[in-house]
Amino acid sequence: MFNVTERSVRRTAIALSTLSLLGAAGCAATASDSGMAMPDPPMAGMSMPRSASSSGMMGQGHAMPPGMNMPRTAFSEAEMGMHRAMMMATDVNTQRTWARKMIAHHRGAIAMSQALLGSDATDAEARRMAQAVIDAQTREIAELESWLERHPG
């Protein structure tokens, strides 16, 4: 039988309040944005602590949530930026939302490819593929942005 004590209820309430505040902080970062436009550029200001014990901040002044002590790699900043930008890329129209999310996704692919090219990676094929991703995704972003311009909300 589960024994509910005042102390366990208080701990649960504190934990839920903390999670709510973290969620609200994430929403507050986009409150000044109408939600109808991508940040320009979408990867700006989106970084991750350099180590699990770091007191650094994760983008927009948000502390890394407890339990999110992920190893930092050459791709961490690009990944975090891409996921945040994709979450913020919304519109009242489903098609425009899709286009905005794809732009964020493609920008993330470019950032990850640039991270590879800026690393100690020496495999010629991997470097060629990374550059091909940059070239293709850049073209697709231009196509999606053009579509968005031709199809205003």
C-alpha cells in the first residue's frame, strides 16, 4: 500500500512546480515572437553547457534541466539549436508550419555538416558528403522560403 505523507505530497508539488517553471521559461523565450516567424538566424544564441557539471546556460538563458547531463559532442550545439528552432517554427496553417519546420531541420543539417567540416575529420568521403548536404539543404531552404513568400498566412 502506498503511504501518502504530507512530506511526499510537498516534494511532488515542488517537483511539479519546478517542471512547470522550466516549461514556462521555455515558452517565455518565444512569447515576444508572434509564433508566426522563424528566428533569424534560428541557431543564434542556442548553445549547451560544455560539461555535465557546468553551470552554463542552454540557449536563451535556460539552465540545463536536471537529468539532462548529455555528453557534449561536436554536434551538440547544432542539435540543440535545430530542435529548439523546429519547436518554435509554427504557423496557423499546417503547410506553412511544415515549411518552417523543414527550414529549421535543414539549417540543423547544415550546422551539423559544418561542424564535421570544422572538425578533425579526415575521411574524404565523409567530408564530400557533408559538403553535398550543405549544398542541397541550402537550395531546399531557398525553395521553401520562396514558397512561404508566395503563400502568405
